[in-house]
Amino acid sequence: MGNLIRIKIYKILNLMKMLLKKRILVVACFVLVTVFAFFQINKTIKIIEFTSINVKTENPLNIEKVKVYQGYYSINRKSDAEMFYNNHNQIIFNGKGNGKIKTEYGENDFLVTYDNKYYFQFRQFCTNSNDYYKYDLKVFKKANKFYLKVFIDKEMKFERPMNLISDAKKLRCNKIIDEEKENYNGIELN
């Protein structure tokens, strides 16, 4: 009789272990499906911002001298010098760490400076405010000139020389102002 009770208890314990394993499996599947659904929904309705920025420099340049601002810089400005007096700028990188930034539908303007002497401004146009991007920026020196290399998730890629901040009054949209022609974001309009 004692062996029969032990066998029944053993069977009950095995059955409970099996039910526990099934419950764990069901909960794990539920969690996986929920996480997958969250990321799919987040593509349509941005709940969490996953846009990030990664800034690097090449030797001998110091990463702590790089600043990246996000704001709105009108192409109708008289010169690039106006960008440096924009009170709506938000510093998204200040020499340390890389992190998250927020992009909006439409124009997303960025101003990158190095050592408070060099700058480059660029614009990315987002067609969906729910999209998120990975911004990779690199400041480097080549042939005694400072350059900015930008790569944004297969969408935008360029390498351009940086401008002297002291020359900003002579420039608009990173180009020399020509009195007879208008120059907007590198495109000359007659």
C-alpha cells in the first residue's frame, strides 16, 4: 500500500512539473508575441523613440570638442551666422556619450560644430514622424581641412568640408553667398 501511494505521489508530481513547463512555455510565447507586436505597432504609432546618434572623431581630433545641435534653421536666413543665435537649438551631443534624439515629420535640421571654430549644417526630411533613424556622424581632418561624414540609415550619406565659424557671415547653407543668385541648401536658383 505504501508503494502505491508513493507511485501516485510521483505521478502527481510529474504531472505538476509537466503542467508547469507548459505554463512557462505559454507565458514565454505570449511575451515573445507581445514584444513582436509592440515593435510592429511602434512603427505605426511611435510609443518609444528609438532614433539614436553616434558621433566619432579620428585622431588627433578630440571627441569632447564636438557639439551637435538640433533645431530649425531657415533657408531664408541672411547668412549662416544667424544659426549661432538661434534660441530654439537643442544640444543632442556635447562631447560625451551617444544617445537618443527625437525626429519629427518634415525638416530636421542639425548643426555640427568642432572646437567652436568649425561648423556644418544639414537637413534631413522625414516623411513619417513614426520612423526612427540611426545617425552616424564622424568629424575628421584630411589635407589640413576638417570634414564631416554623415550616414543616416541607408537614407542619406555624404562627406563635406566644415566651414569656419568666423566665415559664417559670408555663407548661407554652407555655400558662399552670391549677390546675384540665391543659394538654398547647395542648389543655385536663378
